[in-house]
Amino acid sequence: MVRVEDIDGPRSRQESVSGNLAELRWLGLDWDEGPDVGGNAGPYLQSARVDLYGAALARLDRTGAVFDCYLSRKDVASASSAPHGPAEAGQVYGAAQRELNSEVAVERRSAGRSPSKRLATGTGVVAFTDAIAGAQSFDVETQIGDIVMRRSDGLWAYQLAVSVDDAAMGITEVVRGSDLLASTAAQLLVYRRLGVEPPAFAHVGVLLDEHGQRLSKRSGSLSLAELARNAVKPERVVGLVAASLGWLDTPRPLRARQLLSQVDAELLGTASPEPVTLSRTDMEFLTGS
């Protein structure tokens, strides 16, 4: 199943959606359900699922699980020297932020300021066992904090949307980068408050370039589409990723469907959550030079 997470307002563009799907098909992946093929769990664009998020927020609101927050990101960051929380959330929203919010709420409400909605997470520990990273434990107050459910501009927050959709679509397994381990802990709190069963998680190490920088378009890394335009074979991308996981001794061209037949499911446990730095040799393999 392919779900397109396009709730970020003007930053989400149709050409990006089409491009992402084309990149996945170029890589050799296919799917049974998605925005381009339909299916029983649709719609597959989050922008068409906002009524579900509204209903979920209303349920949380009725139980007193969420509160109005009038703080800006700058306010949250300046309220204390707390560490960063989940990757997409920025600074942890804890006791200092709650106190500041109570001080400014009346004035900002009277001034017509629109609040965001946050889930009050309380205290305690979120513990789970990751299929790759193993046992994980996060302190709710200091490492996660209160979680945005809907932004002050009315856009739905990632943590609520994906949790609602995972439950509604019957998602049972999520594989993603180990940089999102703290984000997973936050999502587990959302699943718990919504009263739904969470999926199992597997967090794999992210790929770094030869300078130790995470691969991303922001840092100038090549996208799959750019690799395709430069005549790089998708089999080389698959082979390089398989080798980075420890599934191959050395990179070799391999189609995604071949990988399915050659890699035993037990090898999932041999993958590492640690970042993998691509060497110059790796990049030469990728380009066939």
C-alpha cells in the first residue's frame, strides 16, 4: 500500500506526488493499493482524509487529552534549554512551556490568536522493542513532551495523521530511518490515547555521503529521478542498499524482485540502526565508473 502524506499545505505539490511514485516504480517497487491504482482502504492522499483527523481530535478533546497552545516555535525554544524531541517537532514541550502558555493564553486569545492543539502526554516512560534497533526507552517528560495534533494555521500535524491512518488502513509494519526513533515513541503515545493497536517498527541506519552528511536534496544529494536521468541502473541502487544492510558481501546489481527471493527474512536482524557512510568506491559502483 502506498499512502501519500501531503498535508503540509502549499509545500505539497501534485508533481511531487507523481514524481515520487515514478521513482519508486523505477526502483522496481510495486504495490497493490495506492493513489494511482485505487483500493479498499482509500483515499490514499492524506489531504483527502482530513475528516478522519478532525474526528480523532474531537475524541481526544472530549476526554480532556488535548489543550490549546498559544506559543510560537520561538516561544517554545526560548522557554527552556530542554533538548530536542522528535525530529519533526523541534524542542521538547515540557513544564516550562506549559507555564509560559498559561501566562500568555488569555491575552493572546483575546487578541484573536489561533492556538495549536497539543496532546498532554504526562510523565512516565515509553518502551518498545524495535526489530532492528532492539529495546528502546524514552522518558515522556524530557524526551518527548506534549505533542502537536493540529497546528495554529489549521494544518494537521504529522503525528496525529499517520497514527490515525495506520490504524484505519490496517498497517502492521513500519520500516524507516533510525533518526525517527524518538518520533516513534511519540506516535506510540498517540496510538495509546486513541485506543488503537500500533504497528511493529524497524528502524534502519540512514545513508551518509563520503563526507558524513545525510543524503538529502537539501545537501545536494542526487534524487532517484536524477540518477535515472544520468543513466544509473536501478539494479545498482538496489544492490548498493542491500550491501549497506549487510545482506550482500559486496554491492552487485540486483533487481528488487530478485532481492525478495535471495534474502531470508531472518536477515532483517543483521541490519544495523547505525548510519552507513557511502565510500568513493560505493559511488563508483553506483555510477558504473
